[in-house]
Amino acid sequence: MTTPDHERTTARSHDHRAARRRWAIGTPLVFALSGALFFISANNSQGSDLRPGRVTTMASLVQRESQNVERLQAQARNLTQDVDELSAAVNDKTVQKERAKARGMRGAAGFTPVTGPGITVTMSDAPREVRESSDRPIQEFVVHQQDIQAVVNAMWDSGARAVMIQGQRIISTTGIKCAGNSVELHGIPYPQPYVITGVGDPTAMQDRLDSDPYVLGFRRDAVDPQVSVGWAMQQDAMVTAPAYGGIKGLSYARPAAD
């Protein structure tokens, strides 16, 4: 007959033996898995550091991604040119009719250069000394995506024939996005100051910029010494907006009906 104390002692003994077995099996398994992970890491790294935070700054990361985007855009342009050349070689009346229709739309779509008088707006963040001497939120001292968009929209609304940001042609599919302390256009980040140029009637564009409520709010901050964001506007006697050179966003092609 066993006593309760004897049963508890026997149970603890079994538990200890089971625990030792688990350690005996688990410890070599952990070391084996660790060794495998070290081997895989060493093989993948090829001698480099797998932790990019230690070897890459944000500036170099942005620069590398910008180069990748430019490379892909160049490939897309080459492929588009190949498609155009192959399409031009098709001896079919329907295809040629559609190509002629597309050529007639190139100007409105932004695929041809535009030259004429215009107006240029330059926007920039507040000077560092103004930002550091104030306890206001940092958002009040920087140019935002919506500030740039307001100027672009005012130019379009006044009848501008073409608009550029940082020398890049803006079309209907262009997205203006904030990317850290820069603005991204067609996948490429650009730092401030932001130069926005419209080709069209300078008087009409200036009148629209002078009356747009959002633009006026930014301009009030520009003359406020406690904010001092940058604003400059000038009329251009002659300026050229190049044809849009980015990806055209063609997602699929459909054969013409017979």
C-alpha cells in the first residue's frame, strides 16, 4: 500500500526524468537549428551586413530607389517605342485609323512639348532658425503635398496649357505625394524648394493664384515672420514644358476588330 507522500515523490521523480529527456532532446535540436540559421545568413549575406540600418542611410536608400525607378522608366519607354514601331508596321486600315486618332490626342494628354509665356512659383520650407526658435508644430513650417497641389490646381483652373514641377511635366495621371521631407513625382522623390511652372496666360494664372483661398493661406504664412515659409512668383516671357517622359500607364492592349 502506497502513501500519499510516496505517490507525490514518485510523480516528482517521473516529472524530473521527463524534463531531463526533453532537455536532452531539445538542446541538440536548438543548437542544430541555430547552426542552420547562421549558415543560411552567411550564405545569403555573401560577406555583407544583413542589417541595412547599419550600412544604409535614408538618403542613400532614397537615391537607390530613385535610380531603380529611373531605370524601370527607361525600360518602359523603350518597350513603348517598340510597341509603337511594331504598330506602325501593321498594314491594316483599322489600326492606322486608331493610331491617327491617338496622335491627335497626344497634345491634350501631355505627350508633346509646349512653349509659350507662363508663370513660375517657388515654395520652400521655413528657415531652420525660425523652426528652432518656435514651439509651434513642425507641420506649420514645411511645404505639404496639398500646398503644391493647390498651386497646380489654380494653374489648371486658369487655363494653363501645361504645368511642370521640378521640371517634370504633370499630366492627368500624375500623383503628388509626400515622401518624408521630399515630394514624390512619378515614383521619384524631389527635395525642396519646389519649383512649379505653368505655361499659359500669365495674367490669368496670377489672378487665379491671387484669389485661391488655400494659396492665400500659404502666402499669409509666408509673410508671417513667425512662420516664414518660402513663396516667390514671377512671370516668364517664354518657357518650354517638355513632353511627358514617364510611364504612360498602359495596362493591356486589345486587338482591333476585323
